[in-house]
Amino acid sequence: MRGLFLFSLAAVVAAFASLNAADVKSAKPVVKIGVVLPISGNNSSLGENGRDGLLLKLREIQPTSKYEYKLIFEDDEFVYSKTAMAIQKFKNIDHVDAIMDLWGQSSYIAVPILKNTNIINLSADRWDEPPAYAYDFSAGCPVQNYVEPTIKVLKELGIKRVGLFTFGERGIQTCATEMKKQMAGIGITVTEEVMASESRDFRTWILKLRESKPDMLVCIGVMPTQEIVLRQMCELGYKLPFCAVGASLWDVNPIYTEGAWFVDPAPSTPEFRQAFQKEFKRDYRYPATQFYDAFTALTAAYEKADGKTKPTNEQIAQALRQTRDLQGATGTIEFLPPNRFKTPLSYYLMVNGHAKKSTMDEVVAAFGKQLAVWKSSQGK
């Protein structure tokens, strides 16, 4: 009886070993992707939504994909030293095939570390271009695409004097430089203040701005800076009509933003919105669609291969450059040489605490009325 038990146990072990061997043999090749985002800290909303955009795409594609995509997340809290540590970990410990990060500062940190490797670096919604690197890509429109529609509205409104609020992050300064260049081209005088990113008291600058008597304020900033500026302006009794560039108004308290407008990526498709709400029980926020689209482009490049072996990063880079008519969260993703995946932009008006997609004519009409009331109150 004891011998029969041992024989049966041995048979079971052998059967499991056979099954495990079959599983290993049929397993998909693994593609490791390091993701560095501010999951915590003042900009945690950016990190959480970027992460969830990636997870949504992963859950959509994984059941039928040729490869197993493994996302390795690191939280940098938007602290550059932590960003560098995360990139070093991805490179030297995790040995990732690709890295995904947010905005230009992450890429400027990543690219020097990745020099002499062929690790793909794919950043979301980057305005500035990092040092040349053959495997560097960015998802989202270039800075000129954000500035040009803003300038069109200012020109239509007949704006002559602008207060420009920025701070010293690379991408924001790239945008500010382009903004000032195009403003000068239509005769707008600019009063600018560049703040340190850690600044929290802007009262001296606000008083200086009031003395320059601008027609309106243009903000290029991030949370929580933008809300602090607007709150302190209200505390000083100075509510200047304003617009913003990029998504920085989404998380600002709506009591400060009513009537403001901005240029930002187009709304998502109904399919993406419904899928996101079903998965996470809430509506998506920026930059969920940007990371979803970046991951869509990356996985589409891999899925062009046969699935038997993992393609080289050189092959993936070539496939990324061939991206055409790829459906993303906000519309069609198109490769724009030398290294960008372009997606649509839209105008938005803040109405009753919500961002409403609008046409240029709607922005001009609504903001023009606000400007007229404000100028009347100032005796202009």
C-alpha cells in the first residue's frame, strides 16, 4: 500500500512537472517597461492618472498580445534626484527594454543616463527636446501647436499687454520662449516673472504685475503653483482675466477659474472614457490619455513582430517611426519626424466649474465679454 502511494505521488509530481514545462515552453516573451511618475507629492494626480492610462491599455491588450508587457513603476514625487535613481534602477537592475516618463525634465535626466545603450525612452506630453538620442520618442503635440492657437485668440481679442507667469522648469521655459516670440510678432508687450518651482509667496510679483496694467494674464505652470497664484491675487483684490497653456487648470479650485480658457489635448473618444470609467469607477484626467497613447504606439510596434522572439530595440525604434493611422484615446496617432507621436488639441472654456470643449469663436466671444466687463471696472 505504501509503495502504491509513493508511486501515485511520483506520478502526480511528474504530471505537474510536465505541465509546468509546457507552460514555460508556451510562455510569451517578456517586454519590461520601466515607468517613472509622481505617484505621491503635490503632483500625485498626474502620476495616478498616467499610471491608470497605462494599466487600462495593458488590461486591454494583454489577453491577445504576442508579448507579455511587464510595467515596473517607480515614484519620483517630481524630485529630480529620485527620477535619476529610478532611471539608474531601470537600466542597471531591472534591465528594461523601454522607459516611459513625463515631460521634458524626466527625459533630460533619462537620456544622459541611457547614453550608449539602446533602451527606448518614451515621454508623454513633452514640450522641449532632450539631447540627441536615437531611441528617444515623445507622445503629444510640440510646443508650437499649443502656442499658435493661443496667439490666434489673443490677436482676435486685440490684446496689447500681457502678464506672463512661468517658472524655471525646462519645458515651461521652452513654451514661454515660443510664446514671447509669437506675442512679439503681433505687437504684444509682455511683463514676465519666472518663479522657482518651490515658491509659495507671489504677492510681491502680483503687486508688480498690477502696476504694469496688463490686459490679461497668461499662466504656464503646474499645481499647486497655479492655484496659489490665483488665490493670492484674489486675496489682494486683483482678479485679472486669464488663460493657461496646457492642462494646469484641471485641478485648480473652480472658484478661481470661471471664465478662463486654455488649449489642451482633445477630449477622449467615448470608447476610452467608458472603458476608463468602468475600470476605475471615475472619469479620466490628464495625462491618462497621453500615457495610453504612448503605450499604444509602443505595443503596436512590438505586435508587428512574430511573437516567437523579442525584437531588438533597433527594430522597435524603426517600427515606431512607421506609426500611421493608429487609433488612440483622443483620435489618430501619427508619427511626426524626427521623434514625436502627434495627437489632436482643442480649446476649452471653464464653465460652472467644468472644462467645456469649445471652438475658437466661442472662446473669443465668451472671454471678450469678460474682458469688456473687467476693463470697464478698471476705467479702461
